[in-house]
Amino acid sequence: MLDPTIALSQASSRLGFLIWTATTSGADRAFIAGDSNHLLGLTSEALDTLAFDDDWPVQAGPTQRLRRLMLQKARAHGEARCRYAVRIDEDTTCWMEERVRFQENTWNGMIHRLAPTENPLALPPALARMVRQLFDPLPDYVFLARRASPGEAFHFIYANPALLKALRRGANAWQGSLPENVFTAADGQRLQRRLAECESLGQAQTLDDVLHDGEREHHWHLILTLLESDNTATPFVVGRARDHNELDTARRSAANAHRRLRHLLETSPAVLYACDSQPPWELNHISRNLSRLLGLDTDADRIGLLDRVHPDDVERLHAWLQGFSTEHRERRALRYRLRHSRGHYLTVQNEARISRPIREGATPELVGTLLDVSREAELLARLEIMTERIPGLIFQFRRDANGRYSFPYLAGNDRNLQTIDPRLLAADARLGLEQVCRDDLPGVMTAIERSARYGGPLSIQFRLRGLDNELHWVTARAQPEPNDHTGATHWHGILLDINDQIAQETHLRELTGTDDLTGLANRRRLNERLKEEMSRARRHRHPLTLILLDIDHFKRINDTWGHLAGDQVLQAIGRLCLDTLRQEDVVARLGGEEFALVLPLTQLSEGQQLAERIRQCIETHDFGLGESVITASLGVAECRPDDDAETLLDRADRGLYAAKRSGRNRVISDE
């Protein structure tokens, strides 16, 4: 039977590995399997002259001094490994891998030769597919490097798209290039040493480095990892880098954003706070500008804002806070008063909502803002006082793009006009429009549409049914705003009761157009009506006749019976004319004892007949003057196409004077 020691020695020689052992100091190192001369090109005598932690004298190139570093790591961590190149002779350089374990004060190590690679600068197909699937989608920079043969320099054999884009290189230009060809010579050599250390030690290497690509600098945080796909002499080194330029830019941007946010919070008039969402609502955070709002120190442990609420507002504030819930996270607002550090009260608007927890399992907070609205509250209070004292209604009127009307705001102290609940009018203005007089409603709607179309002010007068169920004359004056993005139009205006004003104006018009004694139209009113009727007669080609009447010997009546009796005669003749004429006819007193009668749709012959009837009525009427008989002379004229008011009056006047000259108490026409 073959001795196991001899069998192990023969197997180690054929398979190319060497096994050694030693005690803690390493002074009694012994090779228990393998041929050191065949594997390393070192005789047993040469090995005995070397210190335990020395490199082999045949180690080549950048792999020198790696064994000592490996042994130090093994003593610290229990085991380690490294790869190094060994020059067997002038023509042969081989790669070795040595694994060492330090346990129970004993060293155990194994050295074996790695097989050469057929095409070291190409990825095997299976590995290439895996690499592309893993690394192509990554935003970080990833590359693979490998030696062409033991002792030679590293070449790049893969780079993911993110790295190629950052270095502005194509995949073909990258394949097989040296680090010195991609970066500067000094940077490339430094990267070569880092790759060699990772390959030899078989452990990940982490470093920060600045690599220069032409005039550009790349501040890389680089992690190098050994990738062993098979037992080859030249393993792959995977590099994963993240550009610190982008990270630094992001950090600076975040720092600037933080500074801007802090500046905005400190300069903003609104105080930002966060507190517990449940009683007693203790503050967890409040912005520093609270010192400007209430004069309080924000560094104090307990500010006690709830203790500063005005006593009349405490109950309302507590009810508002208790209304928040995690199921309904909508924003809610409340106005109340807070005491300043100097003792006076400010009106603040508190807008808040329940926030979502930042961390899973954390308790939701109530997050909100406090804004000083004291000035606004004061102005609103003044506005309410003014609104209550204005003799009318202040309103905001809205017409939607679809033609729907509403009164979003309606306030005032005229309770007679405010017959409908403003809340109903805020939803639909038709209830208010139904109170407008039917005869006036078309004009009101036309004025609204004209103002909306052309942007002009709205100024209309109409009759509105009041609380007393009577129609009141009102005036509405409003200014429209431009259409908003929804196509709606808003008016802001005032509605005033002008019923008394209209009544006074009507009375004044009656006074200015009425004879004080008889109540008939005066000369001014006669001229207006005569022009109107003449214009209408020409437009429609209708006849028009004018009669002038003068009382005979009226001065004798005044002298005999007095002016009071004369006034009674004038009044009685006015009534006789009104009773004889139609409603559309006009009876006017021109002055003194002279009257004028305007007869629309009346020809000259018909006017003569009517004048004769009036003459007879006057002659036979009992004026209460005893046996005295009152008579009158009348002149009649029909309107001609070339007449105006003056010429028509003149022709009727000629007929009147002809009747006077002919003996009075008769009718004469100017034909």
C-alpha cells in the first residue's frame, strides 16, 4: 500500500501546489507537500534562508511585498489570500495564489499555480451576458479590468453605458485600453497599483481618487472587487465608481436649498409649527419667526401658545383642534386672538392639517401656520360697521360661463330689500331676480349681458318687490371684473332704494310741466307734447289739429267779480275741456285766459266740430256769476307737412284773432 505522505507529495507535484505549516513565530516553517523548486524555482536551501514573512525573491513586478501584507491580514482576521506573479526562469512567468489560515497559534498555507487564459482580454459569452444584465442599467460607473498575462499591465475589457457617457468614449475604443490611455499617465499607473492590490489580496478595495480625463476632473469614490469566474491565472477586477462631482453638486444644492428654506421661514410672516395631533397638543417644532409674531423665545422648552389664547376664543379653538382626524386630512382654518409678550392681543389665522408620518409607525402630527391678520381683521370689522350703516345692500354678483347667476356676497342694513336669505342667493340668484318687476326684468338682463360683453360698468334702475310686498324703485351700480379662467364674470357693487327720490323727481316733473291754478299742462309742457305729436303724425302720416281758446272779456270778470271768481272760471273751463276731449288729447293753459288743445288723429273738420261743441258748453255753463254769460273765441288749424310748432301755433292764433275781430264767441279756422 502506497504511503499517504508519498501519495500527497506526488499529487501536489503533478497538480502544481505546495503545502506548508509553521508555528506562531514562523521560525520552524516546513513544506509538507509539493516541490518548491518545480513550483517556485526555489531550492529547499534557498527557502531556508528566507524569513517567514518575506516575499519570494522570484516574485515579479507590482506583486512584490504582497505576501507580507497577506500574512499580516491572516494574523488579524484568521485567514487571507493573495495572488502574485513568479518568474520561474527568463522565459516563464506564472501566476500563483496563496491561501493562509492562522488558527490556534499555527500557520497553515497552500500555494498553487493558476492556469493561463486563452483570450484574457475578452469576456466569456456567458459571463458577458450576465455582466450586461447586471451592470448596463446601473446609474453608477462600472468597469472590468484584467491582465493579458501574469506580470503584465491591466486592460479595460468592459464599461457600462453610464461610464462610457461620462468619459465620452465608445465601447470599441474602451475595449483593451490601458488605464494610462484613458486617464493621465500618473493617474493610470496609480489605478494599475490599486487593481493589482485587489487582485493579489482577493479583497475589496475602497478608495477616493481624482482622475484626469484631458481637462476634466473626475472625483471618484471607487470600490474594486475581485471576480473569479474560474480557476484562471488572470481574474477579473470589477470597479464600481460614483462621481463625487455630482454628489458634491447635489450636496451643495441641498445645502443651498436648506439655507433658502430657512431664510424663507425666518423672513416669512407666517409661523410654521408642528404639534401632537391629540390633547394637550404639545409643540414639537416652531419656526424662529415666532419671536417677530409674539415676541417669544423659540428656544424655550415650552412656549405655551394655548395659554395665550384670548379667554373668549379658548372653547372655539379646542373644538376646532378636536375636529382633526387621521381619516380626514384636509386643510382647515380658524381665526382667534393670541396675547403678545407685551400684553396686547393679535388676531391670527391658523391653517393646519394632519400630516402623514415620515417614518413608518410614527405618530401623525398636526402641521400648520400662524399668520398675523390683525390689520385685516380690523379692516373687516370696519367694513362690517360701514355695511351695516350704508342705506342699501353691498353685493358681489357672478355670472358663470354657462349662464348661471349667483350672489356670492350680499350684506347691508336695508331689511326691506333683503327679502331672501343670502345663503340661498349665494347658490342661485334666480330667487332674487324673481322679485324684479316683470316689466323691468328684460331691461335688467340686457344691461347685465351688455356689461359682461363689453366690460363696462353696470348702472340700472328698476322696481323691486320689497318686504312689504310693494314695488320699490332701486338703483344698482357695479363694476365688472375681467373674466377668469372659467369664463365667469364678477360684479362688485351696491343696491340702493331710490323710491323716495323717484317720487320727488316725478313730483318735480309734474310741477315743472303743470299749471299751478288749473292743474293742466303749462306752456313748456305743451311745447314738448306738441313737438312729440307732430313728429308722430309725420312719421305715421296721421292728421293733427290744434285749437287755441281765449275767454271773451275776461278782464271784465275780474273787475266785476274779483280775481278769485276769475280763477274759478279758469278752473271750470279747464274741466269742461278735459271732460269733452279724449284721454290722448292734450289740454294746456298758455297763460292768462288763453288755452290750447292738441288733438292727435284729428282732421280740420273734426277739430272745428269739437271746437264748436266746447264753445257751446262754455256758453251754456253756469259759472255761479248770476245772470252773466261767459263765452270764448276759438281758432283752429291743422298741421301741414311744412309746419313746425311755431308756425302751427301762429296759424291757430290767426284764426283766434279773426274770431275776436268778427264779434267773439265763435270758431274760425285757418285753412
